Amino acid sequence: SPQNDSVVAGGGAIEMELSRFLRDYSRTIPGKQQLLIGAYAKALEIIPRQLCDNAGFDATNILNKLRAKHAQVGPRGGA
């Protein structure tokens, strides 16, 4: 059956954005702290991955698309 890939409010978006931010931040610091922050960023992606799996989607494909979208938008600016 065809799958619907429409946008779902929530759906791990916050976790993906936090993961992106932490990955970017980890690249600015040296040593073991970089690895620890990178691991935490990766762990945050477990939530959207599980949501994809539960919905019957290809989690790897969807997460790659989500990462690309979050990278496209870039850092959030405050007003």
C-alpha cells in the first residue's frame, strides 16, 4: 500500500534540530568532549528513527531527508 509522507507536527523535529545543533557545536571543540557531544546528538535521533520504524517507513531514508532539511534551514535566529 502507498505510504503518506506528509509532514507530521512533532514527529521528532525537535530532537532532529537538537541533534543538528549539537553536531555543529561538537565540531568546534577538541578532544573527548567532541566525541561525547556527538554521541549525544546521535542518541537524540533514536526518537525520530523509532517513529519511522513504527509507522513502517524506511527510517534511514527519512532521517537522511530530515537531516538535509534541518541543514538547509540553518541556525535559528532570535528576535
